[in-house]
Amino acid sequence: MKSDTYNGYIIIPAYNAEKTLPELLERIRACCSLNIVIVDDGSDDHTAQIATQKGVHLIRHPENMGKGKALQSGFQFVLEAGGAFAVTLDADLQHPPEAIPGLVVKYAENPGTFIIGRRQRDDNMPFHRRLSNLITSFLVSWRIGLSIPDVQCGFRLIPGKYIQYLLSGSKGFVFEAEMVIRLTDKGVPVDFYPIPTIYMKGGQSSIAHIRDTLHFISMFTRSLFRRFS
């Protein structure tokens, strides 16, 4: 099934992504013809200019508001456009765009299913990421009563009819875990699609990891109150 058979959209939250964005867009266009939406989350480099030059749809936040808010802006656009589905992936080349056609084939086989990328917790994943992934995946799996092997993977496909549930929520990285809870609480079926484990050099500081952990605890606690209230 060709990816351009559907009115699907690719949402890419981007913050200071000028070094990786040109290659990412070139690789996407080499493998599929889906609509591309770049959400420039307050970048102070040439991210917005690159998106404009490449002819993709650009949403700009005047300041950095967090990955969750960038995804929500993208979802709002796809909902208003009547998209059949939204594929999300990061701007830093950690998610291979060549996997998008296979993800769409899986969607065609199960059009009502929320599909999450599944990476291996191997040596390609830094130790602190493996630990964080293991703990958050375990807790979210316990919370929803369903095994989610990689709750932090941002490579996903969300059918259009479920996007309405994702227009608000946490502003930062924890929104990706919150998405899983929100959709499964609505009874949305979940499936998984294997992708390589790729991590680029650099990344967030230890302070950011601590901050994101605290945000996860806060989000998770709120979800428990909603469940048992």
C-alpha cells in the first residue's frame, strides 16, 4: 500500500534543527508523498527558513513551548485539515523516515489502531535512557493494563478520528507517555512497529532529565486520580 494513497500528515516538532532538517526532509520525500508539517518551537536558528524553502507547511511558536505543545499544534492542524492519520517523528534523525511506508502499511491493515514505534533497549541506547525507558514503560503499562514496550518512542501513527483527544496536555516530553494513557483510556487499540535504535551525540542535560522525571511523576499521578476518581 503506497503511503500517498491516504490523506496522511507527518508532524515534525523542531527546535534548532537546521543541521538535520534538510536531510530529514530529503529522505522523507524519497520514500513517501505524505503531507509534511514542521512545528518550529521557538527556534533561534534557520529551522523556519529551511522549512519554508523546502515547501512544507510551517507552524511557528514565538517561543520555545516544549515538544508536547509542538505536537498539539500539529495535531490541531491535521484535525482541521481532515487528515486520515498523523505520523510523528523527531527532527534529529533518530527515527528513520524510511520506516514510514511500513508504518502506513500496518495502518492499512488495522486502520483503527494507534501504532507506536518499538526500539530495542540495546547498547545503542545510552544507559540513562534505557533506565528511564524501562521505568516509564513499566509504570504506564501497569497504569493502563497493557504492555507497552517503548512508551518514550516518538515515532507513531495516530488515526485521524483519535486526534481530538490529543489537543491539550503536558507541554514537554512527557506528553508522549500521556498520549498513550489518554488514548488507551478511550479504548483505542495499540500495536507496535519495530524501528532501529538510533541516538545522536549530545542531547539533554542532566537537569533536563531531572525536570522531565518530575513532570512524568506529576502527569502519572494526575492520571491515577482520574482513573480512580
